[in-house]
Amino acid sequence: MAPNQFSAETAQMLAKKLNMPLEHIMHTPPHIIMAKIAELEKKEQTTTDENPTEE
């Protein structure tokens, strides 16, 4: 399997956001990375809904 075609900046951002080593980001199938991003966003949305910030 060929490595993902992410730019270096995108790969670093994904590694940091998903808390995964850069090497894993580059070799994980794109559909799995997208599923992890969706799961993370869902978790962040749930946290935001439970603890809204006051303005």
C-alpha cells in the first residue's frame, strides 16, 4: 500500500489532533482517518453541548 498523499503540514496537524504518530497517519487508510476525525468531532461536539461557555 502506498503512503497517503497528505502534505507535510496536513500530516503533522492530523497526527497532533488524532494523537497518533506521524508514521501511522501516513500509512493508515484514508477512510479510517476520516472515521477517526468524525469520531473526534462528535466527541468534541458532545463536550461542547454539555459545557457551553458563557458569553
